Amino acid sequence: MHIFRQSVFLKVFFLLGLFALASPPAVASPSNKWRIEVSEGANSHGELIFYLSPEKADPIEIRVEIDNGTSENKVARKIHDAFQRALPGDAYNIEVDDGEDVLVKKRRGGEKFDLTLAKSSVKSVRIHIEKE
């Protein structure tokens, strides 16, 4: 009987662990302004995929193609340009700061939003996103 209880316990524990891994990420914490920090240039061709998620609207996917050899300042500029194309200009202001950072800000009357990097297939480029 003792072995049976231990076996059932282990199975339940294992299933709970799988459920925890499959559950959605923690609740987002929207802000009115985000900074995307770019470090190092690209050592491969690849793509960055961001999601901008307004509080009361569907997430907006933003894809950025990066060529091998692109410097960190040019990666920031490509991110800036992709955000400009993907987002409505009346809702967001996008600017490059210090050459290697991109600021994304909501305009007056706009919703707070969450910003995440979902995928990066570019070697050497490091992206750090933080609230301002």
C-alpha cells in the first residue's frame, strides 16, 4: 500500500510540474514608456520578433530583419523603423536614443502597453527591454 501511495504521489507531482510549465506567463505589467537597449552588432542574418500589447487591444507583432554585420546602432535604427511601420503614429512615439536604444512611448490618450521580445535568431545581438 505504501508503494502505491508513493507512485500516485509521484505521478501527481509530475503532472502538476507539466501543468506549471505549460501555463501562461505571469500577468503583464503595462507601462506608458519602454526602452529597448541593443548591445553588440549582428554576427548572423536573423529576425527579431517583438509583441506590443496594449491594455485593451490585441497584441501587435513587430518583425525586424537583421543582416549579418549590422552594427548595434543600425540594429536600433532597424527596430525603430519596423516599429514606425507597424504602429499607428497617432498612438505611439518611437525614437532612437544614444544611438543604440529605442524608446517606445504612448501618446496622450493612448493606452499603457506591455512590450516583449518573443524571439531572436540573430547571433551576438543582445536585447534588453525595460520600463522607463
